Amino acid sequence: QLQTTKFLYGCAVNAFLLKVSWLTDSVVAGSKLPPDKYLIFSNREDMHQNKVGWLVITRKHMYIFEKVGIMFHGKHSFCTKFARIVKHGGGQVFQTLQWLIQSLNDGKISAGVFISENENRVSRHLRHCAYEQKLPILPLSWIINSLHSGKLLPFVVTSRSMPVPTFKMQELPDAMELSEEI
């Protein structure tokens, strides 16, 4: 229930996420009740109570995904759904790794992330390119946990995002040198 598109969208735009009982209790009371008792998440740092007891929002920080570029990898419906949420959270979504890297180099974004629907389906080539550019390959849970916490979580790179190690073959002496030793 806390991972529906509407709920995550509400987290992305810093909306008050209230329990349904707030609406029914407000109707019964005949006026709008203070939302502080009905908040689903009360971890927003920009909310403070004023002297009257109402919650006041002071916008000191940017959007949650401000200056972050994200490239999604997965089914079209997955990419479209979460791209919309990230854009409303202030982030930029890229269709290609090349455009993501270009925006990082130009300074349009300060961080780049590669989000995969299924980390096991990321090709070895794409994993290697992301590793070369120092882009973390993160699971979808990183976005969801960032939205739930109300702040951008650190990029924790798992061992799966590292490329498969390559082995160098030792150079063998020429066939002539081998035959001379015998």
C-alpha cells in the first residue's frame, strides 16, 4: 500500500500524506482538523507547529531528486511509472547512458544513478559501462526508501554492480624457444 504510484507521487512532491480518518473526522467536526495526528509519515524536517497548533511548512530544501540524473532499465511500464515520479521529485530521467554521462560532464546534474527493475537482467556490457563512469547500479528499493524517508539516501553500491573480473592470459614463449629447451 505504501508503494502505489499515487502514494510515491505524494512523497515526491512533499504532500501531506494523511490517513483517511482525517477527512471523516474533519467532516464530523465541521471544520478542518490539524493534520499532525493523522500523518502517515511524520519524518519531514520542514514541518513545524506554530503557536496555534497548525503545521507550518518551511521550504528550506530542494526537491528530493534535485540535480540527480537517473536512467531506468526494465519494462516500459516500469520505466514510465517511475520516470514520472522522479520528474515530479525534481530529478531528470535519461533514455540513454550517453545522455546521462553527457549531462554529468556538462554539470547539468551533480549525480547519476542507474536504476534496474531486475539487477540480474542488466547486461554485462551495460554494467561495465556504468562501472567505468562510476555510476552505481541500484535497485528500485533505493528510490522507494528515499521517498519514504523524505531525503536522498546515499548511493550504496552492491557487489552486483561491479563488472565480472577479467583475467589476462600469460604470454607464452614462442614455439621455437620451447623446442630449444627440450
